[in-house]
Amino acid sequence: MPHYIEPTKVSVKSVEQLTQDVLGIVAVKPDGIRYLPGQAVDVSINKEGWTEEARPFTFVSLEEDDTIEFNIKTYPEHHGMTEQLITLRAGDELLIGEVFGDIQYKGEGVFIAGGAGITPFIAIFKSLKKEDSVGNNKLIFANKTKADIIRKDEFERLLGDNFVNILSAELAEGYEHGYVNQDLIAKYAEPGLQYYYLCGPDPMMDTVMSELKNLGVKPEQIIREGF
Ligand SMILES: Cc1cc2nc3c(=O)[nH]c(=O)nc-3n(C[C@H](O)[C@H](O)[C@H](O)COP(=O)(O)OP(=O)(O)OC[C@H]3O[C@@H](n4cnc5c(N)ncnc54)[C@H](O)[C@@H]3O)c2cc1C
């Protein structure tokens, strides 16, 4: 059972619009916080009526950074917590709770992300870059349109041809089209790439899991988290 921790109040330092619906939020780092690349934390807004509405978000910063950072997709149509984040400004406060999460780097592999499911991989690739061990890791990033791709330049610089974009709602030169399927995965899976890292919305996760099974990938090779 997770033990209860009193959430820590932190002040927001900046809020940036990364795409039409994704915010980049930087906040003061809570004293003594420990987390690994790929881990998430329960976050709520310290504002009347919202302090109990915690949602999980993944650190895109690294533990040793001076601040904590999140990239958050907002869903105004849910009328939930992420809609409230749209009005968040520098100086507002967040409540940071329990750190948790199933995604951790185990070795070279194919990373498959859908939309905001890229966030654990942002932190993992930052830490690989820092350790100079990006190696032959591949990233397949699924989005609806080009405009939805977050941190595109950063991943292009880091991964070159090992960064593959697939768009479901736009045809564009140099981009794969449709949904992630076994043919696409097989195209980039090479001998020596032992692991498959998977993060995205549940319907995408279900499809990709069955495609990986068709390719003969064993459950112990798959590291995953549903958003
Ligand atoms: C471990 C973990 C880490 C995560 N990290 C990140 C991250 O770094 N960045 C990020 O952007 N997201 C992340 N997520 C996802 C994020 O937590 C959710 O998107 C967020 O909780 C949604 O909050 P909300 O208040 O907008 O919606 P909620 O009101 O909490 O709605 C939750 C769910 O209810 C359903 N729902 C509710 N209302 C509607 C509606 N009107 N129409 C359709 N469906 C609806 C949807 O299935 C939705 O996903 C993470 C999730 C997990 C589990």
C-alpha cells in the first residue's frame, strides 16, 4: 500500500504553451524530492475547490535539475483538473504528492509514444544524453498532426533517423501515416534492441500490445504505462 505523504506546496515559475493543447510548466523543486527518469507524481492545484483533485503527471525534468518541469495536455472538455491548468500563471501554487511510476530504462530498445505519452521518454532521453548513452535507441512518436508533435527539434537533434513520426490525421512527406502497427514496428526493430517501451492512451496501448505479441515480443521485453 502506498504510504500517505503530506503534499508539498510549490510555486509555479513559468507556464508556456508548447502546442495548441500542451502546456510546459516549470515549478520550484520541493526540498529533498527523489525521482527517476520516467516517474510521475500526483499534482493538484492549490486553489479553492481543486486541492483534492490530484492527477498524475510525469517529470520531464531530471532529479538533479534546479526546478521541476511537466508537459501537460489539457482537456477542457473533461471540465476536470487540466482545464484549470489553462489559467495557471507564474506565482500560482501546485501541490506535489506521491512519486510513482512503472517506466524505467532497462536497455536499448524501441520507444513507442502516443501524444502526451511521450513525457516519460523525454526524461529518459535527457538522462541518456547526459550519460552519453543514447546509442541505437529508436523513438516512434504517434500524433494526430504535425502541429501536435512536442519537442520535435530536440528529438531530431538527439536521434536523427532513429526518430520516427507517425500522423493519424495528416498526410505529410517524410512522416509515416496511420496508426502504429506491426509493420512499422518491424521496420525499426533491429537485433540487439531488446526492449519495447510503450506509453500512450489506453486504446493505442491495447493495439500496440497485440501487434507486439504478433511480432513474438515477450511480455518481459515490454515496459509500459497507460495514460
Ligand atoms: C502515471 C501517469 C503519468 C501521466 N503523465 C502525464 C504527463 O506527463 N502529461 C500529460 O499530459 N498527461 C499525463 N498523464 C495523463 C493525465 O494524468 C490525464 O490526462 C489527466 O489526469 C486528465 O485529467 P483531467 O482532469 O483533464 O480529466 P479527468 O476528469 O481526470 O478525466 C480522466 C478520464 O476521464 C475520461 N473523460 C472525462 N471526461 C471526459 C469527456 N468529457 N470526454 C471524454 N473523456 C472524458 C477520459 O478517459 C479521461 O482520460 C499521466 C497519467 C498517468 C497514469
